[in-house]
Amino acid sequence: MLRIAISQRVVSLEDRGERRDCLDQEWAALLAVRQWLAVPIPNRLSDPGAFLDALGIQGVILSGGNDLAGAPQASTVAPERDRLEAQLIETCAQRDVPLLGVCRGLQHLVVHYGGRLSAIDRHVGHHHPITVRSGVLPLADRIEVNSYHDYGANETDLGPHLRAAAVAPDGSVEAVAHGSRRQWGIMWHPERAPRDPRDLDLMSALFHRAVA
């Protein structure tokens, strides 16, 4: 059974003075289809590497939710999450643990590797077509995806290390791959209905390389 660690969004309850880590229950249900175990990652970890090692983590997902602090007009920011995910990106690279960025996760990969985000319109609560760039990711015959994000990047803003694997009609990047690290990103949400089994195939292509 693969153990896949997943980062969590931060929800602030001002009236209680609490900041809570939260994860959509659909993530565990989605991964269970392939008999993978979902392991939520606390945002206040002091040593992400020790966490990955102690639990035998074989893959990491950076999930959606929260704005990155540097995004234009960011509002639902979570600095502790930004710090943790930046550490995870580097820790996974050092340990050769495959990492998938989903929505905000792809955005964080862009920022981490020197790219730039922009605000984009008409990408919340929609389905739209994508154009797949051959030879970058195993996206096969994927032609449409869901969309729930306010920020994105054009190909010219990805930075020197990421390659575009798919783009939306407006030119914003919908999938990326790092040139030398086992780190991929997608802007759509595999955990949200209606699910597409090709998303699990994509994750299998990334994560099973860790145990092959």
C-alpha cells in the first residue's frame, strides 16, 4: 500500500483564536480507489523530512486552498503553510520522493522555481478544454478539466525549470513538469466530482516510479 502524504489548507476561526488544518474527505476516498493511504501533513511540522522518513511516505500531494502570500490581492493566506510546502518541495527533491502539486500546489511550484503568478478570470466553477503538449506528461487523450482557481501563469512566466504540459484556451498553464525533479503539477482537482479515472492513472505514473 502506497502512503501518500497530503498538505492541508488552513482555516482561521477568529472567534475561537484557532487556526485549523483541514483536508477534503474526498482525497482519502479518491486514493483508496487504488488502495493508497492518505496521510495528512500538519502545517506546523518542524522537520518535514523526519515526518516523511518516519511514516515511509512514498509520494506527496500539495493540495488546493489558501492563496499564496505573494499572489496578487491574496486574501486567504497561510504563511505557515507556505513555509511548510516550500520545505516539502526541497525535501522531496533531496529524497527523490515524487510530488504532485494540485491547483495551489502547481502555483507554489511556479513561485518556488522562480516563476510568476497572475490573477485570471473565469476559472472558478467551470469546466473547460485543454490542449496537451505531447511528450511532457502522460495526459493521453485528456481534453477537458474542472477549474476552481483565481491565479495562474502563462508559459512565459513559468521560470527556467518547469515545462508546460497542458494549457487552457486563454493561454494559462494547466499542467507542468519539472525538468529534472520528479515533481508535476495540475490545475484541476482530481478529488472533485465528477472524477476522471485518468487522474489516478496520472498519479500512478508518478508515484509508482518510486517503488518500481
